[in-house]
Amino acid sequence: MKLPVDFYSRDTITVAKELLGKLLVRNINGNKLVGKIVEVEAYLGPIDKACHSYNFRRTQRNEVMYGPPGIAYVYFIYGMYYCLNFVTEKEGMPCAVLIRALEPIEGFDIMALNRFGKTYSELTKSQKRNLTNGPGKLCRAFNIDKALNGHSLLSDEIYVLDNQEDFEIVAGKRIGIDYAEEAKDFEWRFFIKGNPYVSKGK
DNA sequence: GTACTGATATGCT
DNA sequence: GCATATCAGTACC
């Protein structure tokens, strides 16, 4: 079943940890894509220098982080890539969980076409491994763009399914935010130990 | 495998 | 002007 709004309205770090192993589902013109969430990062806006919404900074781009929980925050970075986040906590608290990596479960050919313009069986080994193992990559594979910014995660186009599995969660420092001073040492990145689709530091 | 570079929207100074 | 929650291509080992 789809995760309810109550799942997202809790503490951001709790939500981040519990999102691991859940299934992200994306419907595009009747084509279904499914990926298991294997790596996330928590972004606690008000106290987090790495976050777009640090100290309640509010811009057109991060506006949806101030909205209700259970919606997608999709932003454009480096002029080329999208990143997918899930908005958490109460409305007015600009916090989110960045989805950093997925393990492909269903819809391999669609993902391969979105990423490389080839069917899955035509991909090289490294291309298969690189399908969804990074925030920008999974957005291309799942055809996620600005159209989904502010979109509900309980909609038909994109949603998250509950899933129970046994695995070990590893906490680590976040990636790509060395500029964030003390916030860069917060261990707010979580991933599934040993999963080959984790972007770094398996 | 690591090291460097370029792509360039958005928000900051 | 300048930096960034990134990735792919190239040049090396």
C-alpha cells in the first residue's frame, strides 16, 4: 500500500531511515517503473547550512519545502540535472529527504531508454550499474522533472509503496556539500549496507 | 580505479 | 560575477 501522509509528517531523520527499502513507483503513459530506495539524505532546513532553506531562507525554488508533507520537491542543479526530494515535517517547516539512489526493480527497458537511448539488454555492464545510482541519474531514468515539483506522493503518477525487508542501515556523512562548514559532518546520509546501487561508500 | 573539466539554472553578493 | 544537494567524457594509472 502507499505510504500515508502521516509517514512523511514525522521527524525528518526518522522518515529518511524508514524510507530505505521502500519502493518508488512512477507511472508514465501507462508504463510502470519501480525502484527500491537504497540511499537517502536528510535536509533539515532551518539548522542545516547545506540546505536550500537554511535559516528559513525562502525562494521561488524551495517554496514547496514550506508546503505540507508527502509532496515531491524537484529542483534543477548545475544547469543540467534534477534531484528528487520528499517533503517532511509539518507545513511551514522546510525539511526534506533527498533520494540519492535506487535499485531498479521493474521497467528496466524504459529506464535504459531514458538514460542511454537503448534497451536494457544492449547496455554495457557499467551502464547497467549506473542506471539509478545517483540523484541526477535516477531522475533521468524515472523521467522526473519540474512537472513533478510540488506533486503529491500519493498520486497515480508517482508514489511510494510500503515494503518490509531485512537489511542493515549505515549512517554516514553527506556528499557534495563540503562548503557547509559544521553541517558537513552531520551523519544524515543513510544507505543499505552492501547494496550495489548505493552511489558511494558501500 | 583516480583526476580533471565542462555543461549552465538558480540564487546569492 | 560566483558558487552549487551532479554527471559524463577524457586522460591517465
